[in-house]
Amino acid sequence: MLFLAAAAQRTRRARLVTGAVLPIFNHPLKLAGEIGMLDAISGGRLDVGFARAFLPHEFRRFGRSADESVARFREGVEQVELLLTRENVTHRGRFHTIENTTSLPRPTQKPRPKFYIAAQNTPDSFVFAGRMGYSVMAIPLTGAAMRPLLGAYREAWKEAGHPGKGEVMLAFHMFCDEDGECARAVASPLLDSYLRSLVEAAADWLDGRASADYPGYDRMIAKMRETTAADQIASGAAWVGSPEEISAAIARTREAFGGFEHASLQVNFNLMPFSAAQASMRVFAKRVIPRFAGTNQ
């Protein structure tokens, strides 16, 4: 949130979203106060993404058990929501107790900023987000496996009686150049390095570590270890190429995943030079965005 506080002072219209805050490692009172402050200084432009964390070494360093991840996460989100939407809050949870407390400053947006739930591999996380009426954010690193997960989210949303069909934000690596081969030559090594660093950070899941709160993470990380930039581009999980190629990839991705409302673009991944990332963004803005503007796509 510190970065978004700086970004809030340099922008006027852009929405700001955390990606994401971690209730498991933070007290709900701290999070609610920081969210209220950031919503205020941004003039009500904040959306809040919450995540459970998934790197085993983080749990070790913070002295938390991965087996408490779901319980701590859901209690934390519940308490943060209470603190943002009510005054004089009392809530006695398993991990934190709040007694007759009003969090200040109060949020600028009423009743509170939009909540996103980060979900990746666990169907129950998508169902939870839909049932609670929260938006969902995900990274489609596993390609087509994302479709049933998003379907579970939409169905849970509908069954809970919420209006509409929910709201999905998917994150994609993006690099655009007028020459598609040039785009892949620049971005592919950097994307491969990013994938390697992600697998290295999560490698504890490959050493026999297991948790009921993270089912299948060993298989997911093992699969990711074999994944290359070329695989990510081919599956639509990374948008890399010419404007025409990326436009086609967006259309295929919408069809493959069953549609989504927002794309969160990672434009300066790994050691991408600033000048290259900026040039890519400009080509994307000029040549790709207009193809989808005003089309509900």
C-alpha cells in the first residue's frame, strides 16, 4: 500500500488496487486503518485485493502455520470489512479479538472500497469469493484450467443471490511491438527468468511439503517448473507479440476462460528496461485498446 500511496499523489483518475494485502501476516486493525487512509488520500480510488500467501518460507519467517491459512484469511477479511463498514466494532475471533473499536479514518467510498479475493488453484477460494459477493483476481498460469474455476465463482455468486454475475480480474504478462518476432525475442527470456524465480521461491512445495489449505500446490509448481515463455504465450497466459497477435490472443483467451471483466497487465516483469516497457505500453494503447473499446469485451 505504500507504493499506491505514492501513485495516488501522481494520478487523478486511475483506479488503484492492492495485489494483494495478506491478512494472515497482519492485524485487521492495522489493515483497516491503512485502507481507510489510502482511500482518503486517493480520493476514493482504491480497490483492495486480499490474498492468502502461498510461499512456505513466508509462513516460517512470520511464525504462521500454512494449515491455518484459510481460517486466518477469512477471519481477517471479515474483521477488516466490519471495521470499514461499522463503528464501535466488537468481534471475538479465533486469532484476533476486537473490542468496541472504531477504525479511523473512515473509508471515503461507501460502504467501503471494492474487495477482490486473490485465487489461483483452489476451487474453494473461488467459491468463497462468489458466495461473499467479492470480486476475484487470478493469474491464469495454468491456462485452460482457469475456466472451471471462474465458472465455480460465477455459479457461487448466482446461488448466493448477488446481482449480476460477479467481477473477474485476470493478470497477464504483456509485451507489444509492431514486429511480433521482435516482441518475443525481447520478452521471452525475461518471462522465462520470471517463471524460474517463481518456481524457486515456491520450491518447498516440491520437497514433500503438504497442507490441506493448499491442495495440489505440489503438482501446480511441478507443472510450472516445466513451463516456458513459449507455453505461456501459446496458452494465452502471456500476451506477447504484434498488435494483431495480441488482439487475437485476447479474443481466444476470452473464449477459453469464459470471459472476464478486467485485465491486469504486468508490463515490466523481471529486468525489463523501462524504455522497452514504456514503448510496449504505447503500442498497446494505440493499436490494441481501440479494438476493444466500447465493445463490452
